Amino acid sequence: MRALEGRLQSCGINYFPARSTFAEANLKRDSAVFELIYFALKKHWDTVFPDSRNKKNHYVIDSTTIKLFQEIFKGSGLSKNNGKRKGGLKVHMAVQEQQYLPSIMHITQAAYNDVTFSKTISLPVGSTVVMDRGYRDHNLYNHWTTKKIRWITRTHPNSYYVVNRHFAVPLRQLQAGVLEDSVIKLGHPAKKVPKVNCRLIKYISPITGKYFEFITNDFKVKPLTIANLYKKRWSIELLFKRLKQNMPLQYFLGDNQNAIRIQIWCALIADLLLQVVRRQVKRKWAFSNIVSLIRLHLFNYLNLYTFLENPERCTIFSKPPDQNQLNLNLSG
């Protein structure tokens, strides 16, 4: 800690800002600025990521919940016996399948239904959207079909449907785990629920033995293709895991919604820049190792790419090397 204080003082910073100072400042700053910075950076660096040349527009949508000790955002679930309840927020994302970075993101109360997010996103014509069954909305399914957007999801345990027609399943598809391929009408006949004409595919994984029921508005591709497209949901799970393991999203510097939104956007900006660095370095590094190394050398002066290519030979300065530029003096 003393070494860190010495480095800060050498930069003209004589004390650590108090947590309350951050909280008050972030109450006044607009979190939309940080949102714009994130998407501007993502647009600038999109060519680094594999899906930048992919015109298929495959999106995976899902959400993750972050718990809070205060009800700054309304949490889900019941209150405790004393009437108190912890807060929570949901981070909803739409991710292009190979990028592992959010292309669309909203932050809502944890108590909000996932469908709230799916109704707000605007996808280009010809897109494919893969989602969990928590996004069940018959009106939305029909709307996407009208807009020529392919959707793939799983049946909900409470789903009611009537089978109108069975397709013959080829032998290779049966051997790969496809059990049934049929056309169904989704929606209970006794209720005023919108009906959805879609396709039902029953599938069992040959590896894990787990059973799935997929529904989609795509009647053309092979049933196994639908099952494989749904597997791409794992990309967003990896993103959530990476953010929670490497970014400080368990502790927030502010006790207001705006400050929390700012900190989440800052975490995404840091994650994006670290991913850019990782993809441009030839030497293979685990993401967590890059995070640790950069955190360790945050107040050192070095060429980051040179360091990551060959840490043993890179020159590291604890003070800025002599350069032909003006020094930054911070006034007290």
C-alpha cells in the first residue's frame, strides 16, 4: 500500500479519493456517456473480433442477476421475516455468437421479467436470435416471424401445443439424437392467448443424455442444425462468467442507480479493451492472467504488447522515461 501511495504522489496525487467522493460524483454524471463510450470503442475495434466479417447476424440473448445489499434496484423474490429485502439488478445482453461481447445491453430491476428486454431490442431483417425459455412471449414470436427474424428457444414446462404434422426424420439425424420433428400450434385453445405456428424438435444429446425440446419458426433447415444453433447460447454464459470472475461487480462505489450503471459500463469498457489486447498479442494468454498482469503493472511504464509477447525481456519503468512532452501537473 505504501509503495502504491508513493507512485500516486509521484504523479501529483497526494491522497486517495474517499468512497463518498466517487458516490457523489457518479450521482451527477450521466451513465449514458459511458454507454456511448463503450459502443464507440466496440465499433472502432470490431474488426479484431471474428464476427466482424460474419454477415449472418446470429444473436444470443440472456440475462444475469447481480445482488445488492440495499434495495437500490428492486430485487426479485420474497422479503425476509423482518420485512427487509436485498436489492438486485439484471444485466440483459444480446451477444453475437463468436464475439463474447454485448452488442445490445440494458440494465433493469432484478424483479423485471426477461421479456421486458426482448421487447425493446431491434434486430436487422434476416437475423437469428437464440434465447432461453424465460423469454416466452407469443406476440413477440409472431412479430419476429413477420419481420423475417428466425428465433430458436426451448419449450416452457407450462407450454401447451397441438401437433399438426410430423416430418420423417432421416436415419443420420436419428443417430445424432433427433427424436421427433413436427409442426405445432403453440398456445392453449381455451385461453385468449395468441397462437404461434412453429416447429417442434425433440432432441437427446448423445454425449450427456440430456433431453431437450426446441421450438423455432424455421421450417427449412435440418433439425440437428437447430439443436447446434441452440448450443451457441454457451457463448453468453462464458461472457457472464468472465465478467463476474475478473471485474469488481460484487462491490459498488456508489449507493444510487446511476453510480451502479456507470460502474457496470466501466467494467464492460475494461473487458472490451482487455479482449482487444488479448486478440492482438501472438502469444497465447488466459484472460485472467492478462487481467492480473495489467493490474499488477498499472502504475508502471511499459509497452504492453512487447511485455505480453516476452515479459522476461521487456523494460519496465517505475517512473516515466524521459520524453519530449509536457508533464501533467494536478492542482490541489
